[in-house]
Amino acid sequence: MNRFWLTVSISMIVLAGCQTQSVTQPTSAGTERNGVEPTSAPSEQASQEPTLDFTEIPEGAITDFENLQMALRNAGATINLMDPMVQTVFAVRGYGMTVNGENLVVYEYTSPDELQADVEKVFPVSTWPSDTYFWKAGSVLVQYQGSNQDLIALMTTIMGPQIAGGQGNPDVAVIGSFEDFQAALAVLGVSVQLGDPTVGSMFAGNGYSFDVNGENLQVFEYDTPAAMEADAAKLSPDASTFNGGTVDWGPTPMHFWKSGNFLVVYGGSNADVIALMASLLGAEFATSQ
């Protein structure tokens, strides 16, 4: 029963049974009369505000970022919005959001068609760490990297099944060769300029320098993925040793990625290049930072 009508009903009963007892009504919200605390009735706006039952989200209910926030709050989740995030993978800006203390990234498009076009462009040529999850609904794409099963279940309930990512998910492509890697970059509109062969490197693969967005990187190709993995395993996660010997990289931060039968090395701090490499090749297997 509406709390307002419950209050009125009780007041009528009291008036009928006790003529000498007065019932004080509030003059307005937050105002007392005769020292009696007013009984607050729900506002008209609050009574008309739509709600979503997160246990049974109807198909098509999540249409935009505002809808998503409302559904999460109705589910009892604590949400904090963060600053825009620098990234070069998706066509729109990403916004950070914490849900129950877990970090997510939300990408909002102008329409579901624009979102779908971007998904079809990016995902076939991208690879992600096994603990990265994606959902989409309406014009919203959500990315989460982590292992909180309660959060994963909540996002799946609200937005539907994952579209990519997660352990064992077959929808994420793995880039198997440097040729595939160049093709993936080309799909994203990134041109690659190959340089001279790399000589005297500690890595045993065939090395070449190449430029991406004006930044110089190196690639090392191997005959097989197993040969690449064996060579990459010689480098410590902090990149301080290789095959047991100390490595001095100087002040330049070094980043290392691997996929298929090749590995990529970047010495620098360009955030866009680092994000681009991570989006295609996954997390760094070593870094000197």
C-alpha cells in the first residue's frame, strides 16, 4: 500500500476513535507544525520514476549509458564515474566506471548500428587477456578486466551474454604472425613502415624495426610459436635479466608483447602506442617499468 494513503487511513481511524486527539499534518516537506515531525509522502516525481528489476531485465531495456547506470543502481550496485580514458582501439571515447569497487570501461555510441559496426571492425583482429570481458546492449559497450564472478554475473544479467573475452571464449581472434599483425593494424587505419633488419639482438628470431604512428618498435619472428615461447621465457617479467644475465636498458621504459610466432619490443612511453599494442597482442609479458 502507498505510504501516503496508509498515513491518511491511520489518521482517519484516530480521528474517529479519539475526538480529543488532534493529528498534525505537515504544511510542506521538511516543515514542522506545533512541534510534530511531519510524515513525508513520496513525491510525484519519485512515484512516477521508472524502475528496472535487474532479476528480469527485458530484452532491449538497456539502450544507453543512463539506462545502464539506473539498472545497476536498482540492482543495489555502488557506482562511481571516472574521467575519460585515452585509447585508440574503439571509435568512441571510453569512460571509466567503478561498480562495487571493480573498474570497468564504458563506450557509448550514437546508435546501436554504430556500435555494431565498430565491434565487427575491431574484434575479428583483436586479442585480449583471458580475464577481459565485453558486453553490449543498445548503444553501449562495456569492458571489464578482472575475475570478480559476482560482477561478471551482474553484468551478464543486466546486459546479456558476453560478446567476447573471458577464459575459453572462442570469439576472440589470436594474431598468429607478423603478417596478420600488420593486417590487423591496417584494418584499424594504422600504417606500418618496415625498417632495416635488427642485428646483434639477444632474441634469436628474425628481427626488423618498424614504425607505428611515428614510434619505432621491433618485431622478432620465429619458425614456430614454441620457438618464440622458449626465447621469450628467457626474459624475466621485469626485463632485468635474460637467460640468467643482467640486462641494462637505461632510463627508457621497455615493453614486450608476444603472440603466435612473434614478439614485439617497444622502448618508449607513448600511451596510445602501448594501448594499441595491448589491444591487439594482449598484456605485456615483460616490462622494465
